[in-house]
Amino acid sequence: MFYDDHNPPHLHAEYTGNKALLDFRGNILHGDLGSRAALRLVREWIDIHVDELVEDWDLARSGAAVKKIAPLD
């Protein structure tokens, strides 16, 4: 996430050089990860951490430092 990013709330994901923007429901807004498996894992991670993502989005938009969110185990 970037502090001056535009709405809607979203995250940037990258896999083997492919990039995508996804909203907090796992919908691709732009780009493509080039792998269904990678996209499934990103969506699973979003589902687990949606509350933390919203909190970080609000922090980023206010110019504050975002909190680290744990990866999938």
C-alpha cells in the first residue's frame, strides 16, 4: 500500500514479475498475476486479513506508518 494511493481500497501483488491490483474482496482491478494458484493464495490471504488491510489502508491514507501483516503459513 502507498500512502497517497487512490480509492477504492486495494493492494498491490506481484508474482514472478507479474503485477496486479486487487480490492479487499479479492477482485482484480488491474493487471494479472499470471498464475491461478498465486491468485488463489493472495485471495486466501486477503480473506484472512481483511480487517487488518482496512486498518492499514486508513493509516496509509492519513500518512501514518502501516502495520506489518503476517504472510500465509
